[in-house]
Amino acid sequence: MDKGITFRREIESDNAAANLLIRTAFWNVSVPGCDEHYLAHKMRTHVDYLSDLSLVAIKDGEIVGCIMYTKSKIVSADGNFIDTITFGPVAVHPNFQAMGVGSAMIKYSLVLARELGHKAVVIFGYPRYYGRLGFRCGEKYDITTEEGAFAPSLMVYILQKGVFDNISGHFEESSVFHDLPEEEVALFDQGFPPAEKLEDTKSQREFQVLINLSYKCIDTPV
């Protein structure tokens, strides 16, 4: 990674630049266009937003990366739960991708999260990438999606040893991820430079395969 890149907490004056960065990084990657920049905008005023863990990467005074965190939880079948945290969007400007900026920023945030007393990080992400950073599939800890299925993209990073020794269940992310009406996204997007939406790209096809991979655990007789 470029040694001239530093990390710090995001402040209000960073918001517009971070939103533009997120849009640039995510545009046409998972779907035609993107809504992650609007998600970031809404996240900052949401009750689950964790401002102490939301960071920007700086190079020569410019924002080249950012990561945002929200509260989440694992809920057991009997209604008990354990608090966790979740990051995303996490973005790096295309000019600085594949240079280690994203992984360094995530690692920095994980150290900070542990220092702040958080117990575990749970995300939806690419196993090949996040596995290299120490994340493990939720199935290892008997953690499922809200639908009760195991998914390769559901990944866990332990911050406090033994945190899941006495509890398992399903993952519940913040409600902010589920409140992104298309008309609101389109209206917000009008404040950004025009960009063409592309369909059926390689990365979009890979994303669809990943999110559709899930499986139920079936008990078999001994």
C-alpha cells in the first residue's frame, strides 16, 4: 500500500466527497448503476450508525477510500441476542484499487473496533477476499441469514474470543439497508455527474451467483 495514505474518522465536511467516491467505486459493479451512495447518505443520520468506526483514507489531502459501520445482532431461536457490528459500504477509488488500500483500511477499523469493546463483525461479502482478512463463514459459528439459511457470503470476524460459545442464531443487519426506495435513490442521484448504467456485466453476473448461494442445514440420521 502507498505509505502516503492515512486513515482517520469521517467528519461532516467529508460527506459529499465520500458519497461521490462510493458512487464512483460501486457504479455498475453489482447492479446497473448503484444505490450505495444513497445508503451512505441515509446511514449517517440513522440510529444504528457508528460514527466512531466510520473512516476515510486520505492521500495528498483527498479522500481515496471510506468505510462505514452500523449496529447489527445475532438473534437466537429463543429470542436472546448478542450485539454485533457490520461494515458497508466500504469503497476505494478505482485509481487506488488493487493496491492494498481497502484491506489496510478494514484491518485498521477492526483494531479500532476491538479497542472500543465490540464483540464481532458480521458482513455479507466475497469469501475469497474477506477470507484473506480473517473472516470465516457464518456456518462455522452456526449463524444463518434471517431466512434461516447458511450462505457463503455471510461472514464473521471475531473480536472477542468465545463470543459465540453459548449462542447461535440468525443475523439481523440494520433496517437502514432495507429502506432504499428506487424513486428516492433516483432523486438523490440527480445531484451527481451523469453516468451510463450498464447491464449484464461480468461483475454483476458474479454478484448474482454469490447472493443466490445459500443452503439449509439438514439433519441426517446417524
